[in-house]
Amino acid sequence: MRVAFLNPSGQMGGAEKILLDLLLGLRAKESSYEIQLVASAEGPLVVRAGELGVSTTVLPFPPALARLGDAGAGGPAGRQVDRYTLIGRALSASGATALYLRRLGALLRKLHPDIIHTNGMKMHLLGLQARPRKTPVVWHLHDYVSARPIMARLMRAYSPRCSAMITCSKSVAADLRELCGPEIPAQTIYNGVDVDVFSPEGPTVDLDELAGMPPAPKNVVRVGMIATMARWKGHEVLLQALARIPADLPIRAYLVGDALYQTDGSQYSIPELREMAARLGVEHRVGFTGFIPEPAAAMRACEIIVHTSTQPEPFGLVIAEALACGRAVIVSMNGGAAELINPGVTALYYRPGQPSALAACIIRLAVDEELRARLGRAGRAAAVQRFDRNRLASQVVPIYQRVRAAEAVLSTDKHG
Ligand code: GLC
């Protein structure tokens, strides 16, 4: 079996972590598989896939195609980009897209895969358009399609040609069914985490030092938010929550992460968030560490991990990771994130975009070490049971087999 994976980035976001976990699992369990990765840019994803023994090709998106995105068009947290601006951009990118499709088509003809597995919105569409000889395409969805006005239309139009769809949560599957019809071949496979790396015991990092802050007092309770800088991840909700926490409660928050994606207008910058923190008068209580390569060590350095997305979270990998680290987790209860926790047992939760409710959860945990420990133990047990990444490849392989068997029947029909 030859599988070509197409990824619309070379950076390591959540979707790319899962891709690497899947590649690792396939290498371990299916030694006869020939695995190829095509990424749209150089970056750590390509390096790490290469280290796993996967043959990789970088076929760079032209800049106009790389910047194109309508993710910021939906929610209240994003900078509003109107539909016509988006369509204008799409048209200006269309020449670049046509050229890219020709190159991708030529590359795929050379790689000659049995299955094309696409791991992101742009590649779902490009993969179907560029595939040689109707090679079956499997979409692996990590995002809500309906939140993106232009993509939604295109995805609906192309969905009948897609052989199988994997979604990272039931909530993403429901969104896709709503858009493309109840009969689509969608199956949910929950993301996995490395429960040996994301574990309660292990090295930690000095968050104060990384954030350039003076050492915190001994009794401080550390609250971590680990996220890309996408606006809908809700950094402002945490900053506003901090402003509502009494000044004498020894709390320090750390925003871990950096701008990652190339799409226009969809991200915060650290200076922008620093300014917001200063306006809210919480700059002394919050540190910005930038990207930290060992998120598990950053999580272990915190007592509390918060998730603050203001729009429905397709899955929320950091939630599963923080549970596996045995931390006390607070979840913005919406979308796939709601499927990951047992409310009140493995994590606390609040309504998305409500800084006061988040502040109340933080205060509750900050003053109750016993509650933190109880959530941490239950969260760890649940994560080991539900989110061990070793499960991924064994769930995906039957899908490939089914798709290939269906393809064989179709081609006998055509030729026989
Ligand atoms: C995307 C989603 C996130 C999910 C990740 C992996 O980044 O936004 O919720 O955890 O993909 O599926």
C-alpha cells in the first residue's frame, strides 16, 4: 500500500502532531506501507517526518495561495474580513492555484499512491483536483468546514468525490454532515497523545525565566495557556479573567505559543497581547514565553491549564495533553472540546468567551489543592484510556483497506 499524505503547512500545529503520530504508528504497525509526505512549506513537520523514515517532498504554495484563508471571517474574535474581499483574494490567487495544481498533479503521478490522505482544508480540495487517475482521496478533518464561507461551498461541491472522511471529533462530523448530507462516509477517530511524554512526572521548564519575569513567590499558583496565536483561541479571555481575580491571590499566568500560520489577519501578535495586558492592568501577572518545544514540560510547570477558545473547538489537543499530564484543566465548553472531558470529574468548564466564569474556575482551583489533585488523577486515567496515540494507526488502516477494496471493485467494473 502506498499512501501519500498532503499537508498545507510545514509547521507543527495540532493537525500536524496528529499526522506525525499517525505516520509513526503506520511505520511501526504496517512495515510494508510506503509512506510519502508532501508539505506546502519547509518546517519542523518535514524534518520530523524525515526522522521517522518517511520520504518527504516540499512543494511550496505560491505566496498568494499560502495567505489565502477565510478562517477569520466567521467568529466575533477574528478580525472581520468581508466576503467580497475574500472572493477578490481568491481570484487573485487562482492563477497561482492553477500552476500549483499542475505541479502537484505531476508530483502525484510520480509518487503513484494507492491512497491520498489530505490533512487540511486547502489540501482536501487541491488533492481531489490534482489526483491522477481518480486515486481515492481520504480527507482527515481537523476543522469545522461550515465556519469558512468559501471553503464550505467548495467542500460541499467536492465531497461526493471523496472516498472517506475522518473527523477528529463527533462535533466536526456533525458539522460536515450538516453541510454535505447525512450519507457522507464520515467516521470519527479521536486524536491521540503520547501518554509517556505527556505524563504527570518528568522535566519542567522555568516559565518565569522563559518569559523574562522575576522569579515568582514560592506559593504562587501557575496558570498556563498553551495555544497558537489564532485569535479564536481566546487569549483575551484569559487576560480579562486575570483582571477579575483579586490582586492578593498569588496567581501567575503564562501564555505559551507564537504566531504560526501564514493566513492573513487571523492571528494575535505577542506585542498586541502585551499591550492588551497592560491596558487591563495585569502585565505583572502574565508572562509571554513564545513557543516552547516541550509543551509537556511547560504544562508540568503549571498547576492549572486553561483552554479559552471562543469558537467551537474541533478537538482541542492541549486539553487531552493537559489531562494526560495530570494537571487541573479548565475547558471552554463548546464543540469537540466538550467530548473530551467528564465535566466536574476530569476537568472544570465554563461558557466560551466568559471571562468572569473563567476567573471563578481559576479562583476555585487556586485555593483548593485537593480539588486540583483529584481532577488531575481522574484526568490522567481518562486520557490514558481514551487518548493514547497508539490507537490511531489501527483505526485508520481499516479505512484504507475499505477504500482500496471499493476502488478495486470499481476498476473491475470499468475494465472487466
Ligand atoms: C486543529 C483544531 C484543534 C485540534 C487539532 C488536531 O488544530 O483546531 O481543535 O485539536 O486540529 O485535530
